[in-house]
Amino acid sequence: MSKKILIVVAHPDDEVLGCFGTVARLIQEGYEAYTLILGEGKTSRDVERKEEIKKEEIIQLNNETINANNLIGIKKVFLESFPDNRFDSVDLLNIIKVISRVKDEVQPDIIFTHYKNDLNIDHQITYKAVITATRPMTDESVKEIYSFEILSSTEWNYPISFSPDVFYDITHVLDLKIDAMKEYKSELCSYPHPRSLEGIMLNARYQGMRVGKQYVEAFETIRVIK
């Protein structure tokens, strides 16, 4: 039986930025992968949260999400609609319950999620909810949890403390990560913004240089049970 991966992120495109090179590689190696996106990703740009005003933009973003995930072979995408950049206005238990429900359905062996000290509050809360939802009980399916960096969030929180200890060579799948990010037309920025195609490639090259590879995604180990 193939191992299962669950990506748990706060916003659409976080999955691509954080770990899509690695997950694309693992899918090619026989893993099954699923994505859970907790937030709707749009309403934080308004003074007041009015989801109905952003309905068309949210539909467009959801379509971009599905296209990006299909591109690398994600088996299923779970889309939730917690308020963008307002996860701290939601009971943590509600977020934990969503993660637990999806986790129980997928029964993943591995989870990739946010780094606990990102600048973005939704990332911080997603990390905390994941850790709570995957407490190492006897019947817990999750045996490995890794945090990833998100450009324009992880490196913008000072002092920078992300200290990766796992590095995946994504040289032969970098083009898939880039193509997936191209699907997020409403989220892409222009260089020198970090969340640009050039920024993604430069970061992968930087992480690769650190470990003698051409292009790499870097992770911090949260828990591994062998």
C-alpha cells in the first residue's frame, strides 16, 4: 500500500509555495497526496469581511486551486472557507475539527504544513491546529510532520528562525512547481516580490546551494516516529 501525504495550509497557493516540488516528486515515486486548504483567501483585503462581495473572486481562486493541484496529481482537494487572515477570530477547536475530519478520511502517513513562527497569523494557527489534531495516540496514522517556509511570510518575520533540517532535491520537478504556481494568476506577484516565479526559483536555488544540489525545498522536522 502506498504511503499517503496530506498538505494542510491556510490559503490557496501556500501548498505550491511550501512543498509542491517535494510532493510532485513523491507522487512520481508512488505516494498518494491530498490537500486541505482552510481559508477562502480573499476577504482580508477589504475593510470589512463580506464574503458575498468576493464571491466571484473566490470562485476564480478555487478554480485556480483545483487546476494547480490537478497538475501535479493531487488525488483530492478539500476546500474550507475560514476568514482570510482572521483565523484568530475563529475558535481554534473549529479549525482542529476540520483538520481531524479530513485526516480521518485520508489517514495520511505524512503531513506537510506551515512553520510555527511565520509572520502570517493564519499560518501560525494552522500549525497549532495540526499539532493538536495529530496528537501521537496509539491509533494515530500520522508518523511524520514537517513544516515548510512560505515566501513573503517566513522570511519576513524577524528574527528569522526557520532552521530546515530536511532537504528534498526537486531539480527534475521544479518545472511542475512553477507551472502549478502559474495557475494562480490572481495570486502571482512580479519580481522582486518573493511570491513571484523568479522568487520561487531563486529560493529553490538558494536552498539547493546549501546542500550541494541545484534546486531544493527545505523543511523543518516537527515529529518523526519510526
